[in-house]
Amino acid sequence: MKRRTFLDVFLAASGAALAAFVAYPIARYLVPPKAPEAATRRVVAAKQDELAPGGFKIFPFGGEPGILIRGRNGEYRALSAVCTHLGCTVQLRPDGQSIWCACHNGLYDLEGRNVSGPPPRPLESYVVHVIGGDVVVEKAKGA
């Protein structure tokens, strides 16, 4: 093999290896890993007296956030905290009368129905139980 041929092959292989070392991390970054569905359909979202009436808490529910709201009368309500427009996390407005998505100013009522702004669908609703001092949230049977 001539020296010129050897150098051409060596440089081509080195360039290909460098391209692979650069392209692989970029490809891994651009393609997100598959997140499995939560193994459980129920979680402990809070302790019974953790939230004051009119307060809220964002809690993890599988791979997505949920929002637990305690009404002024003390009853609990839980919804998905993922906005149905672009997936931002929603929060209870300071007045306690609506749920707000800060990304594009979307509004939901306290039942999770979309009221105004760009959200196309209501928030997913969860079932809430108070069991032994814990506020337990679970997905509805058909969901």
C-alpha cells in the first residue's frame, strides 16, 4: 500500500469516527427517551391539613404534574396540571377562582373546563380520597 493511499484511508476513517462522536450525543438529545406510564394509578398527594382552604399544591403523578386544590369549603379536587394547549404547568390564580396557564394566558374553571385562551380541551380530572390523614389521588377507572 502506498503512503498516500494509507493516509487517505486513515484520514477518512478518523473523520468518520469524529462525525459519529459528535452526531451521537446530538441525536440522543433531540430524541427524548420513552417515559413509561406510571406503574401506579394512585399517589399520596398531600397530608390532610397540609393545604389551607383556598390553597393548592403541584404534586408528581407518574411522569406528569398534578394540581391538588382545596376549596374554600375544605373539599379537595385534583386535576392534571398539564395545559392542554402546549403542555405547560398550570396553577391556581391568587384569587382562587380559576386555574391559569402562564404560557399563553389560558384559563380553566375550578372543574378543569377550558374557559378562555388557546387551550382546546379541559384538564383531566382525578378522583380524590382522604384516607387516614393522607389525601390520595387516583385516576378514574375508565381513564
